[in-house]
Amino acid sequence: ESGLSGDDAVRATNDDAAISRLAAVNQGYLSDPYAKHFVRRPQRRPPVINRGSYTRSKALDTLVQQFLKSGDGSPKTKQIVSLGAGSDTRWFLLKAQDLHPARYYEIDFPEITGRKAQIIKKNNEMTELLGEHLLTSGGTELHSDNYHLIPGDLRNFSTEILPRIASLGFDKSLPTLFLSECVLIYMSPRDSANLVQSAAESIESGVFVTYEQILPDDPFGVTMLQNLKMRGIELLGIRAHPSLQSQRDRYLIAGWDEAGAVDMNMFWERILDSDERTRVSALEIFDEVEEWRLLSGHYCVSWGIKTRKGADNGLKNVGL
Ligand code: SAM
């Protein structure tokens, strides 16, 4: 991956995420029958990385499930917008269990959505879940009844993306979840702040969830940034939101009513079900306890909540 720069290097981070996810699936951490379709050459990952992929997925799944069950308890009265979705398989996992929301939008660069659309198109299991569907824009878009894969640049969120999803049935009155998993951090603080604010303004109620790196300045953080830089990747946003407090503030400043944040140590030790912790701990020999603590302290999940004025639709209970 070295030699890439700018947007190409950012796009390449998606392959890395997909390979790591599949490694965790193959080692028994996660169950996802679709992950393998998005990886050309599977690779093993060290236990500390597998455990990291697991906690990341589990923390986000917990928030997504809370959101889908909030209010009237039905996913069918809600919508999800996945920002920089990459090779995420979440919609297929939800659809297979009939837990999918009324509408689900995935946004990424056309290079990524085009490849994803081709992979989906060639796979019977996934096309069956889609039902009737259509590829458009030279194969970079995929549309079905309640799943839309859309090419676009998130730096133009309010001018390009919001109008586009509005033309595809986005309903501002439905509780909406915006999901950004390792995405905002690659954007400038100004672009991501605009996005987080425009998202709040685009809905009556909803949740914004972010997973990304924090703490750039301690020795582990410095090494983390250096390693990424060698691969041409810069975490443009990390200095604007380097702590749990500044992660929470990003939502409050941008018009969200409430906010929360936890790092992955907190999630692993205090929030994750103890049965799950026991099961996962038994999957591989795990000697890197100190490295695990350092690594998980440098990743956080944060969320902002916008409640409907005057009516409680249960979103206040979303949070870790
Ligand atoms: N969310 C997926 C996951 O966690 O598996 C993919 C994460 S990957 C690290 C980051 C993704 O964000 C890439 O697919 C990249 O193309 C996308 N991305 C970053 N900046 C973007 C932008 N300005 N517009 C659209 N997509 C962007």
C-alpha cells in the first residue's frame, strides 16, 4: 500500500478493514458469512488485532441494536445512513434476520461503491437478500427497495449527499442513525464538523455514531501516527477530537442534544457482557495484555443524540 497518497491511501484503508474483519471471523470472534466475499487474499491477524476488530464491531452493533429497538421497538420505522461504508456487511446481516430498517443508505467513493456493487451482483446469497435491484451510473450505484449504495464525496455532504438521499426516499421525520466507522478521522476538522452539523439539521430525531482513534500525543499515539504515515495515511481529524471529552463536544457544538463516548478499554472491561468476554478470551492464546490496553485506549466510540422536541421516542436510552 505504500506509494499511495491522499484519497487513494484513504480508500486503501477499506481493504485493510475488510481483511481484519475476515481474520476475526475466521478465528471465531465474529460471525459474518458475507465478509469473505469482500476480501481477495485473506490474511491472519495477531490476537490483539482480532480482539480489536471484535470490540469495534460489538460496540457499534450494540448501539445499532439499541437504536433499532428504540421507541416503538420496530426497525421498520427507522433509517440508517452509513458514511464511508466501505465493505461493511451490516445491511445484509440485518436483512437476513429481518431486522433491517425502512431505508438504509451507504455512501463511499465511486471506486469503492463500484467494486462493492460488482461483488454483491455476482453473489446469489446477497442478491437474494436484495430482491429486485438495479445497478446504475456505470455500475457504481446499486438500488433496491430498502438498500441504496451511493457513490459520493462526504466532503460535500450537504450539497451532494443529502440532496441525493432525499431523492431516494430519505425521510427527515423518521428516527435516523448516521454511522461513521473510521471515516471522519480522514477528513479535515472543518469538513467533518460541517458533516456532523448538517446531519443534525437534516433530521427531526436520531443518533450519530463515530468510531475512531484518539490520543495522538502519548508515545503509543505518536508511533501509531508514524506507522500510518509510512503508508501514506494521515489522520487529519485526530487533533481536533483527541479525547473522550472533545469527542462528546463535537456533537454538542454541532446541534446534537446529548452525547457520550467510551474508549475500547472501558467497553471491553465494563460494558461487554462477561460471558462474551470469557468466550472471546478463550479463542486464542493472548500474551499481549499491555499492548492490548494501550491499543484499546487509543480507539473510541462516541455518539450524539437528537431527540424530537416535546416527545420522547426512546432515543435518550441509546448509549453505552
Ligand atoms: N466503515 C467501513 C468499515 O469500518 O469497515 C470502512 C472504513 S475505511 C477505514 C474508510 C472508508 O471511508 C473508505 O472506504 C473510504 O473510501 C471512505 N471515505 C473516506 N473519506 C471519504 C470521503 N470524503 N467520501 C466518501 N468516502 C470516504
